[in-house]
Amino acid sequence: MTEPNRPIRVLLADDEAMIRHGVRLILRHADGIDVVAEAADGRQAVDLAAAHRPDVALVDIRMPVCDGLAAIAPLLALDPAPRVVMLTTFGDEVNVLRALREGAAGFLLKDEGPQELISAVRAAAAGDAVLSPGVTGTVIARMLSGAGPADVGDPGRADERIARLTGREREVLAMLGEGLSNQDIAGRLGIGIGTVKTHVGAILEKTGSASRVQAALLAHRTGLSS
């Protein structure tokens, strides 16, 4: 997590200069966010991250020399390590699953709107998972079908695990299944982000979920999200 009152430092890694230019323009106009470096491949991204110490690395999955998937581990091995958010296109869900398994903080579709991009950077810097609603449903479906790495535990105990939650925690869990960030959940429910974080922590503990992704899977498996 970033220090209070310090701009969020962002590294962009994409082999398409036009994509980097567009993302940089969007983030340049966002309060409290600085783009500190740009890379055209994964190897360059790791070198620049070591030099510039970004808080968040926005990394394209498909790049030459060293792709985004191969860059995740060396990025996370840095001290301090950036939060790695993968940039992807719809239909690349298999690689998204691999990215999540490697430790990426989440994924964002390249065609998301400016506000979604800014919110994703802020969410990642705050320690939230970033799950683009535009592709979360398909990724969840692949995981539930056994195509993905995440484990949601014994399917027969799913309802029992949900029964441990309060009504508000069920609401929050359903929104995790939609891929919403803490900020989005707070806005929808009219509560503070700190309160949302408390609910998410309780959900993970009560349901035995190791991550927000596993909690989202549970939400879909039990019908809280569809």
C-alpha cells in the first residue's frame, strides 16, 4: 500500500506505443497518480521497475522478448514489489487465469473507460484485487468448470460456508462476484471503504477463502452472483 499523501507511482508495460500513450494521458489527468516509467516488453518492465520503484505495474499479457506472464515473478521478487495488474483483451481468459496463479493482483480490459482505469490503479495501490467486470464472469465460469487454478473448497459445503455470513456480508460477497472494487462496493452501498474492507476480511475468514477471487467463485457457486 502507498504512503498517505504520496502520489501513486505507475509503470506501464505494453509493446504498442499507442496503448501506452492513451493510458498515460488518462492517468496524467488523475489526481495523485504519476506515470514514472514505460516499457515495451517484460524484460524492460522488470529493469525499469527496479530503477523507479512503482507502486503499480500495468502489464500487457502479450509482449515480445519477455511477455507479461513471464514478467510477473521477477516483478514480485523486487523489494518493494509493485502490485501487478495485467492488461488484456476479451477472450484471453486462459492467460488471465495463469496470471492470477502467478500472483497478479488482477486484470483490466484494455477497452475499459478512463474512470475504470483510474479506479483500478487506485484499488491496486490500496491492496485491493482488480477484477474487470467485463471479463470476470467468463473467468469465473472457466474456474468453476475446472479450467482454472483457483480452489473454492468442497462444493458440498458451499451453502454451509455462506450461512456463516451476515446479510450485509452476503451483499458484499455478491458484489465481489461481480468483480467490483472496494471503492465501487462502498459507493453502491453508501458506506465507507474502511467498512467494506472489514466486511471483505470477515468474508474471507468465515468462508475460508484465500483470496477475493476464491470468494467471487463461492458467490457464483452459491447463486449470490450470476
